[in-house]
Amino acid sequence: MDLHFGDSKPTDEEREAVDALLGPPGSAWETAFGDSAVRSDEDLRWARGGRAARERRDLLLPGLHAVNDRVGWISEGALDYLCRRLTVPPAEAYGVATFYSMFSVKPRPATVLHVCTDVACAAKGSAELCAGVEERLGPGSGVSVERSPCLGLCERAPAALVVRAGAAPGPDAAAGSGTAAAEGSSATAGARHGSVAEKPYATAVVAPATPEAAVLAASAPEAAEPEPAASLAVPQAGQPGLTLLRRIGVVDPASLDDYRSHGGYTALRRAFELGPAGVIREVTDAGLVGRGGAAFPTGVKWKATASQPDRPHYLVCNADESEPGTFKDRVLMEGDPYSLIEAMTIAGYAVGAHKGYLYLRGEYPRALRLLGNAIEQARARGLLGDDVLGQGYAFDIEIRRGAGAYICGEETALFNSIEGYRGEPRSKPPFPVEKGLFGKPTAENNVETLVNVLPILTMGAEAYAAIGTEKSTGPKLFCVSGSVERPGVYELPFGATLGELLGLAGKPESLRAVLLGGAAGGFVRADEMDIPLTFEGTRAAGTTLGSGVVLAIDDTVPLPRILLRIAEFFRDESCGQCVPCRVGTVRQEEALHRIAERTGAAAAGDIALLREVGRAMRDASICGLGQTAWNAVESAIDRLGAYE
């Protein structure tokens, strides 16, 4: 390892931010010589603690967050100081810092206004919102306006998120929670991160946003109005017959007692009665498959992880919900956070893991607070820790915040992100069940998948499998947004049709098309409402269910602009590791720009080029991002007759 440090020094504020996470330096080797550190003769004779520091590389991302939260950007001096503390080459750390959209390595104001411009918000006028905000907040306003990918607030589009560094939390910290929970990360220097504490930054969510409301929130995020309750994103809230959403709007998401009085932790007790193998058998018999889009059998994954002789095993919850149009996991975490903590505990028990990592989107501040509170309350009541429910099983959960990278939704890219590397996918095999997080057997599931484990154990595998269809069992959550009367998260059994779902949401008379599965999905026509919402049904119809995105588009939405935004999204979010995706996403966007104002024969050449580039990306990209980057554009051309 070749370490080359610069001459830049951290400010006192930057040093304090890093030391608050890592603890005070153990020796002058961990600081820059010539600064205010006290050096002894022993410090000059040999370096101590280098191996221990390198073993803490997974704290690089939390360290970058600590500096960014305190100051608003990451200076060369701060980055060097963090690298010395962790014995990480600055060049590698710079590559990590510049990988994430929420970080900046250039000076910027402490207040950043993120305005969503992705498909759901674009369909609701985000372009006009951005223009209005930028007109009011010019240079010298003290606010950096950044056009952002999806913020996961699609039911209230258009949306904006304000982040002010170095400020105390605003009233949204208490919205529905009664407390503020700090970021969870590794326990270091005697401190357990994830405890209830104030954060050195303030956030405010404005949705639906107007230029005036966004500017007002940016000027004083601490005084902004609290977000509405998560139950308002669930039009079915409180209705009988719900399974996954039954507690949202019914229980206080901050109260463990309220959760337990409504059936909470019944499933965990049942899991201890069944034993690890029994839990896996129930999940397998129930037919549960992943809800993130890949639809891999959960029981198969858990059994493969549990059977690995290499130790330790890890559990990772993928809460980096970044697919444009997706917000179901956010609603679950904000409206029923204890269900996820219980489900992760069960999953950890089943696969033989004693540590679980919850990788959460950096754009979900309220979910972070509520989950942090839930973890602390569970620890205090013996539901996490060294002896869960007195059963002799040790399990704990750490929250790791993402920082704005769609690719980190891919499981191996997520592992790299947690470990302190760039969030780039790994080649398979080996598969995560063999060598996953930290090179150890790992089970990775998303939020909705894990929460489905609770009803499987409480009602039994046979009763759960009776819901839905033979090949797609159980209930499914759908994120409905766009041109509908009642956007939100809907729960339906697999097998319901697209028309039935849009009927609940208020389908517009002038419906033109529906985007299924988000930016990585495909369009269907307004006359295809009989498509069954199952994995096999959408596949037979030539489209995909994906993560459950259902974005309705009426005839007021300019389709070419939506397609161009999808292409821009994939260009921005490509990690750049493989050539087909790195080059193909750029060429796709360039071609769409050229044909935006052309139709018919004039566009035929570029459409042929798009098909060639799309096939190359699908066949040769290393991961699902490049493999699906052409799907939506292809379906719009073939199914909707775009550019004819």
C-alpha cells in the first residue's frame, strides 16, 4: 500500500467530526506531522495500530458522512485526516467520495436544496419547479440547488429535500417519532453509533413542492413544517384484510409497546419455537421470492447461506430504494419500523448471523430517525443484543447510510459500499451466499421481502401460499404515482390486474401509458389493463413487474421528455466499471437528444442505433443496471410508437 498524503490540514471542525466517529487519535501517526498533535519519542520510532486502522476501513463512508454533515463538503484536509486515521490511500478515498451524489469535494454552501427531476416528478412539473427555484436562488443566496434523481416521494410529486450542514435537527426530527436517532455504524472508541442523539445537520422535505415553499424551507429548514404521517401515503390505511400494511396508520411508529400490542414479536417467538431450519422450511414452503425485482426464492438463499461452514455469517437489509417511482420501503420503514427490526432478527437467526446491516438511502432522513429509535428501544428491551428474548441468541443491527448511488441497490455494490470502497458490482461467482460482505457468507434481502416473513410465521406457510397465484404467492406492494387521483402504496394479492389496481388509484380518462417496474421496467398501453400483476404474468405480456412501480402517464405528459430523463438517469448512475454500460448509456442519451424533435424516416437511423446499443448493453453489461437501461426506451418505441 502506497500512502501519499498532501500538505492540507483539516479545520478544527472537520477534525472534531472525524474524532467524534473514530475516537481520539491513538498516536501522532494517525495525524499529520506538524499539526497540533502531541508526539512522543515512541511515536517516532514505530507506527502502531496500522492493522487495526485498516480493519476499520468500513468506517470510511460514515466518516465521509460525518464531515459532510458537519461542514457541507469534504475538503482535501478533511479527507487526508480521515485517511490517516483509517490508513486508507487518499486516492482511493477520493474515488469513494466522488462516487456519491450527496457528497461534494468542492466548496459549496452549507445548505443544499435537492430538487427531484426523475420520472414521477418530471410528469408533475419538476422542470418548472427547478426553473422557479433557480430564478429565486441565484449566486450568493447561500443555497446550492442540485437537480436530483428520485427522492422516493413520488406520491407527493414534485418533491424537494433540504439538507443544512452543521445545524440542529428541525421539527421533522420529531415527526411521528418523538425522538431523533443518529446514524448507526460500527461501535468504535467505546461509542455505539445508532444511539438516540442529535445529528449535526437539519433536513426538511417539501412535497408537493412549489418554488416558494422550497425556497422558504431552504432558508430555514429547522422551522419547516413536519412531514405528513406515513399513513397518508397508504390510501388503504386502516382497511380490513391488509397484511403488510395493516399496522400503518394504526400504531405509533415510535412506540414498541404499541407495536407489540398489535401482534409485534409474535413471529420472532414462533421462529424460536421452529428453530433455524424450521424457519427456512416455512419460508421455502410459502413460496416467498424477492420483492426487489429479481424474484429469487428467499428460502433457497437462506438455506444456502446457513449451510456455509465459513464464519461469521452476515445479514444485509437492502433499504437503498433508488428505483425511480419506488417508495414502498420508505412507507414501511416510516409507518411500521419495528416490523423490519423483527424481520431482520428472524432472518439473522435463520441464516446463523449475529450481525445485521441495514443499508438505508441517504435521502430518507425520517426513516433514519425512526429506525434508529426502534433499534435502541429493541436493545433496551432485550429484543436485540447478546441474549434476544432470553433464548441465548445474539443479534444486533447497524444502520449504514447511503449517499446517493442507484447502483448500490445491486447487492455486491452495496457490500463494497459498506466495506468502504466504490459501490461497484462484483463479478459472480462467487455468489454472496458464499462470499458476500467482508468475504463471508451473506444473505441480502430488501425491506418488503423481509417484512413478508412475519405473516408467513404467524399464519403459516400454507395459508400464506394460498394468497396470490401458484407461482407468485402472497401479497404485493405497488407504488402508484403519476396521473392518478389517489397516488400511494397499495397492497393487493398477486394476480390482481393492472386495471383493478388503477381503478383503486383513480385511473385518468386520458390515460396514455403505464410504466411498470420503474426506469428499468417497460411501458404498456392504456388498452392493456388486463395484464395480471404477477412475475409470470408480466413476463408473458412482454414487460416486467420489477419493484412494483406503476407510473400512470396521461396525454398531458410529453413522452419524449420522459424517455430522455430515463436515459439521463442511467447515464448519471452508471458506475463506469464496464464498457457496454459506461459507453452505451451515453450513446443512448445522445441518440434520444438527436431524435427528440424528429419522427418517421428522419429518426430511423438513430432508432436503429438505439437498438444496436441496447442489445450490447443487455448482453454484455456486468450487472442489471446496464442490462435494463434500454428496456423502457425499447418498449416506448415498440409498444407506444414513440417517435413515429
